[in-house]
Amino acid sequence: MGSAPLLASLDLGTGRIRAVAVDLKGRILAEAAEPTPTHVPQAGYAEYHPQELWKTVAKVLSRLTQAAKSLGTIQGFATGSMGEAGVLIDAHGKELGPIIAWYCGRTVPDGQALRAKLGDDYVFNTSGVTSTPSFGLSKILWWRRNHPKVFGRARYWLNMADWTAFRLTGEARTDFTLASRTNALDVVRLDWAGELLDKLDIDRRLFAPLIANGAVVGRVHETGAAETGLPEGLPVSAGGHDHIVSTIAAGIDQPGILLDSMGTAEALVLANERPIFDDRLRAGGYQQSVLNLGVPHYELMCGLTTSGGAIEWFRKQAGGIGYDTLIAEAQAVPPGSYGTCFLPQLRGGDQPYPNPNARGAFIGITGDSMRGALFRSVLEGLCLQTRLELDHLSAIPGVNPVTRVRAIGGGTRNDLMMKIKASVYGRPLEVTALSEATCLSAAILGGLGAGVFSSVQEASAQMAEGLGEVRIVEPEPFWMERYEELYRAVYALLPPALGPAYDALAAIRDRA
């Protein structure tokens, strides 16, 4: 067994579960990954089965710890995870049912009932976010409405990173970034919103105690060690919501720097000094989270529920053809894709026009719309939609103006998309080679809890080599002109105009 100090982390994501072991320079020395086992019981639904999911987590961690055994000794651990998925556990620590995926549509009626009962303005002015069907409270209400006996046995609601730590240590804790995804956190008091929960007749003790990101949840117990290979007694620190904690490794520590985190979903995160309660933030469905590293930081967030997911969807519909072929075909198409536009609402409407009934569409298709033009229009539609979100966000008083844009994540490997995005935004992109921002950020948090680092600043300085250099992608002037025209004529106008059509289509689907 190696004696060099290592840090390990897990990224429990929508599409895959990935674990890494890094040295104190931030270099990834070992890694393991598996697809996230997902079930679709009916159209629009998605869920995870807890025992199957845990077996996959344990398999990934076991492979990682075996690979890392000869390289060093793991001294700290933390998990980053998807945001709104959660699980009910009973007083004996047993999961009470399937984990409803963050994007599952079954909770839409419960989100609507929450809004009708409390008023969205009240929920927003308490939690800092609109009453959203995907958030934890709507899922909890779904369980109570559909399975009251099961719900009556619940002791805790645990988000995915919380649940991972619980399975390893037996301790139930949650951090502020994941608490921000429940609608149950009072973002001013930085505590569970007791008054709001009382109005819903939900015991606040259903939510685990809050701790800072990087604080120790507990230590790996005998069973956790046997299942995963992690050392017994290893401190497990609070990780958090993947998109928010990714800002740690990405170096987004100053207001005005926008993080564009491009994965299966895409998150745009902008640091702000204080929470914002402007009604335009609420009406637009924008979100804000608290990242607490001893001192609370407020992060504004918007994004796409399907970004890389939309690209993969198209690839599958195209017969599973390779990305290199699709990108090469799209590169041969001029900006604007011969007038073909893609609206990327494959899982409902995103900001600034949230509508669970919204659906994606290709517009402008002709008999000449070949595969390359359709694929390029998908890339363009994703970039133009995030431009729309940023324009509306930037117009809200109190929001720090965007001065720089830094892109991370798997989507940055698509050079064509990066050039399109820079041209749509009309500014250079700082693209980092950091492909595992969630894992590296979680590793830093694990190091904080283990006492390896005294601060994020110290960790970032020591791990600079592994965090990688930044390359600049400049916009293309001609593309900028074409995309500005397309944006003004189509993307800035269509989403609000299509709202009634989306609702009518939803009524037709419901009658099918």
C-alpha cells in the first residue's frame, strides 16, 4: 500500500457515477465509473432503485480503492451529486421506496398544489427560489399524497450526496447547496424554514441537520468499508450540489465571473454577494443557492435541463452515429443552419419562461435539411437559449454584471460548440481543461474535513497543476452577426409566444 496522501471523491450524476483519487497536486491518479442505473416506468417519469444504485456506487468505489491501493493512502472523501433527487429513509436507515429523479414529471401536480396553497411569492421570499415541481418539497408531497403509510414511517429525507454519506457513516447531515434544492431552506436565516413547513404540516425534523460544505459528516463504519474499500474511520465530509460545488475547482470565487458548467444538463452559475428577492427572478424561474464554506456565498443559477442530454438524444435518433462524424457534418454548414432552429425544451421550459408543458421543436425544416444542418441547429439552439436566460438575468437589479465566462464540463470537448457559444455570447470564453470539476471540488471538500487543507484558497494553490490551464476561445465576427439576427428574430420571441400551444398539446397528451 502506498504511503502518499490521497483524496477521494464521488460524483453521483444523472448519466454516470464517477469516482477519482487525486494527489495533493490535484492530479487524478485513479478513477472508476459506471452508468447511473435509471428506470423509466412510463413516459415522462424517471427513478432510481436505491439498492441497485447503492450497488453501483459501491462497485465504483471498490474499483477506485483497489486501483489506488498501491498509489497512496486515502485521507479524505466527499460526494458531489445531482441536485433535487432524494430518498426517504426510516428510523432503521432503510430506504422506503424508489428515488424520484430530479427531472421526473410525476411531481408536477404536487408542485402546482404547493404553489396554490402557499403562494409562489411566499415560497420565493422564504427559500429564494420559486416553488418548483422538481424540488424536494414537491417530491415529499407526492409521497404523502400517494403513499401516506410509507410516508408515515419516514425519518429523514436525504439528497443524493447526503444519502451516500449516510450509507458510509450512518450519520444524517445535509449541506446548504443541496438544502437550497428543497424549497424548505430559509436563505436569510440559513436554517430550515419552520413556518413554511408548518403550513404544509411537515415536521422540520424530516430534514437532516445542516452543516457547512467541507464539514465532517461522520467516519466510514465497518459495513461502509467492507462494501466500498474505503478505509474504516475515514472522515467523510459534506459535498453538495454538483453544479454549485464545481465552482470551487473552477476558481469562480469573484462576483461577475460566470461558470458555464456543461454536462447532461447545463448550469450557469453567477456569484452574488447577497440573496435577491426581485419578482423577476421568481417569475423567470431563476434559482439561487447557498454555498457555505464557513462564510455563506450566494450563487444565482439558471440553465438547461437538457444540454449534453439533447445532443445525445439527437445522436441516438440519428442511428447512434459517432460524435466526430456529426460534428464534421455540422462544421460544413454555415451559421444559422440554413434557417433551421432547434428549441431545446425536451424536459419542460427553462428560464426565463418556465413551463412544465413546454416541449422541444425543430423550426424551419425543409426537404434540404440534412443531418449536419439539424445537428448544428441543436448546438446553436442550446447556446441561444442560454443567451436568452443570461440576458433576462442580467437585467434584474442587484445582479452582478457578467465580466467573464468560464466553461467547464464534458461539453467543452466539442470545439465547434465552444466557437458557437463564444459567438452567441459575443465575448471570449475561458475554457478550462478541467473535465472533472465536481470530483475535484469534492476532493477539496474532503481535504478540508480531513484537515489536509485549512482553506479552499490553500487547496487551490496546492492543486493548481491538476486544476489545469485555461484556453481562450474567441468569437467569430461573421457568426456573431448571424447569431444576433437569429436571436432577435426567433429565440427572443418564440418561447413566450408558444406558451398557449404547449398547454394545448399537454391537454391532448393527457387525453391520449
